[in-house]
Amino acid sequence: MRSKTYNDIEGNPENMNPNFLQRRIYDRGESLGKLLARPFYTFASLEAAGGILILLAAACALIWVNSGLTELYEHLWNIHASIGVNGFVLDHSLHFWINDGLMAVFFFVVGLEIKREILVGELTSFRKAALPVAGAVGGMVVPALIYLAFNQADQPVKGWGIPMATDIAFVMGAITLLGPRAPHSLGVFLAALAIADDLGAVLVIALFYTANISADHLALAAILLLIMVVVNFLGFRRPLPYVILGAFVWLFVHLSGVHSTVAGVLVAMTFPARSRYDTDTFLGRVRRVLEDFECGGKCGYSMYTNEEHQSAVRKLESLCVSVDPPLQRVEHLMHPWAVFLIMPLFALANAGVTLDWSTIKDSFQNPISLGIMLGLFFGKQIGVTLAAWLAARSGLAELPRGVTFRQIYGGSVLCGIGFTMSLFIASLAFDASSLLDTAKVGIFVGSLVSFVVGYVILYVGSSGAWGTSDSK
């Protein structure tokens, strides 16, 4: 049907009414807005978008450092920022606020994902959780053992946790790029494995990468967490009290000596997962509100002129908030910030390392970088595949429908993409810049090789070279 032009409107007095003109202006503005925003929404909807942004941020850091502007790069992250009241001030560098502040928010989102998976996802029962949890444990133990086989000295030995990590953003990005060649159930398995791996990383950080512990501050954090559990039990569903108390939990955990990112996961576990209304109650109340909306007088185009419509819309908004579990609502709100801001910013602040041919050549002879590379590439594929095979053969778990062990093996190679999580643990393990730079080279090489080889294995395997697959 042909849309009305200006001449149509001018020639027909009925089309000159305010409601019609207002609708035309609104529709045109909405269409222009959608047109301008469409590329951003399309990119953000891709599962691989987070991995792409992290990769671009890391590449930017590498180019920055290797372009002769190293001092500017280091100076930027050493700029101090302070926050405090009544004489109590936290004065730290931007690098601290990113690694200990924003990364605590990231681990908070990870904690929400872990709790959701335990309640309604792939970790709800022992049998469902056994395969990804076994794979995660194997994928942490074997890489650590490989690293320790190359590093026995006091300082280098602290890096044993570096090859244990798996970067979920890059792994899921690789699965997305494979499209129908990777079964959906394989992606679910790898996502659950990466979440279990993140939980293991939190435990490792809390237990092994913590300096002197202040029992008093740790006790205060525990008391606040207990209060949050009680508040949840009493039925408080608004996020604000949990956010305020959670900020103080972060502060006391930081002052206790335990790495403050652990606070993010602990706070997430106290968030309420139950909604105020069940779906039947919600549906009945929404129907009544919609009836009020429909009978709210003459339907005009503008909400400003109809108080009944305004009241009905506010009631609908309140009902939608009440039926949406706070845990799910906050996770959906925070996930884009974690994926599109926090992780790329972390990569930008931590991926900067001087690279030249001699550095890369020396990395294949340095026990630290060699242990990380071999741990990520060989350790992950051996640990994940062997542990998953043992769990399935023993009857404790079963393979996801339509997934073969060959595809499990291909996915286990992808788990060697440690990258941001490995960089994070490396920053905790090594204070000396020379050791940290060596570790970064090992992380880059190990993650890159794991991505390329894992992608090729799954791509070739789905084309029929290894037999049947449900992706066909």
C-alpha cells in the first residue's frame, strides 16, 4: 500500500488532524532512529561480539605499546583516582580500579550466571552437571601440572594458575562463528564448562593468590553477606539494598587481603531468584490492566492527554518488574556492561606487551611462557577430554544429545583460549614486569593456537570427515 505523501495530506482535510500529523512525525523519527541504531543492535546481538571487542582492545594495546608510546601507555594506567569520606580514602591507580573494581563487577555477573545455572540451567542436577564440571576440573588440573613440570623456582612457580583459565567470551564466539557446524548442545556444554571453570578460578584466586588476611575485615564481610541472605529470606526483591550492602562487602573483602573480585561472586549468590508474582497471577492482573487501558476513554495518539492510559502503563510496568526475578533482571542489565565495556577495558589495560621476533623466539625457550603455552594447548584438551570420557564411561554423566566425543575433543581444544582470564591471574601471580610480560606472550601464543586448531577440528569434523554429526 502506498504511504501518504504531503500532497495527499494537504489535499484531504481529514488528514490534517493533529493525531495524524503527530503519528507521521513519530513514525518517521522512530524509523530514522532504528535505521541509525540497527548496525549497533545487529553487532550487539552476535554472541561473538564480546570476543571481537576484547580482541580489538587487546590488539589496540599491543599496537600502542609497540608503536613507541610505551611510556604514555604505562602513565595512563598509573594515574590515581581516589574515593572516600571523613578521612577514609581509597587512593589507587586506574589499573587497580579496573582489575579490582570493575573486574569485581564482572565476577558479580559471572556469579549470577553460576547461580542461575545451578537453579534452572545445566547445573541443576548431579547428572546434568557431572560432565561439564568434570571437564572443568580436568581442564584445570592437567594444565597446572604441565606448567609445574617446567617451573619449580620460587617466583615462576606462582604462575601455575595461569593456564587453568578459560575465556568464555572467546570460546562462545568461536562456536558462534562455526554456525550450524557446531551443535547447539555442544555450545551449551562448553558454556556450562566455562562457568564451572570460572567458579574454580574464583576459588583458586581466593585460596592461593591472597596475601596476608585480616580476620576482622573478613568477619565484617561475612556478617554483611549474612544480612543479605536474611534480607532475601524476608522477601525484599528490589536490587538497591543488595547493591549498597554489596559495595561494603567489596570494601571489607578488599581490606581483608582476599582479592576483591571474590566479593562479586559472593554477593551474586545472595541475590533473590524468586519473583513476587507467579505467572498465573501475573497473567490475570495484566488482563485486568489491559481492559482498563482499552476502556480508558477515547483513544488518542499521545499518552500525555490520557491519564487512564498513563496509569495503566505504570501498572503494567510494575507488574513486569514484579514477575521478573531480580537475579535475571540484574543479569540482563549488567551483562552488556560486562561484555562490551569491562572486559575490553581490562584487555586494553593489561594486554600491552612489547613484541618483537627475539621476544617471541625466546618465549619458546623460557619455562614460564612455555609452560603456559603447553598448558593451555595440550593441557586443556587432555584434561577436558579425559575427564569427560571418564565421567561418561563411569555412568556418572552422559554426553549431550547429538554430540560425539570427537566434537567434545574439538571443544576442549577451544577451551585453551585463556586470554583475559589468564591475563588476570597472571597479574596476580607476577609483580615483576619482566615475568608478567613473559607470561603474556605465552598466553597470546597458547590462546591463538588453541583457537585456530580447535576451530579447524570442529569445522573439518562437521563436514563429514569424522562421520555423522547432528549439525548436518
